[in-house]
Amino acid sequence: MSNLSKRSTVYFDPRILQALKMRAASSHLSVSELIDEAVRLLMREDQEDLAAASKRAAEPEISYEDLLNDLKSHGKI
């Protein structure tokens, strides 16, 4: 972890914390390192989701009712 890291308090369900500590010990990482990596992964996934949504922004919208009618007309439901 970088020297520029900031400290924060995070509260976990006791069983989740126990599992996190066990995972940290078995992977030779600190709990802090695991949490940092998990948050980074979550942010990367968010970035990918936003990029995908942005690419699809120009697609035509269809209402749920129209979608059901289309599925019915094509024998899907």
C-alpha cells in the first residue's frame, strides 16, 4: 500500500470480518489490502457498466408492454 494511503474505519458483521481475516491470512495479505482490492474491483466494474450503458444510450427504447407484445407475436410467450 502506498505511503499516501488514508485511514478509515469500516464496520463488518462479525462473521464477515472473521471470513475476511481468514482470507487475508491464507493469501498473505492484510485485511486492508483485501478491502482496497475489493473496492478497486467494484469501481472497475462500475466503470465498465457505465461505458456499456453509454454505448447503448442511442439504442431505441421499448416499453415493457411492447416487449411482451413482441414476444407474444413471435411465439416466445
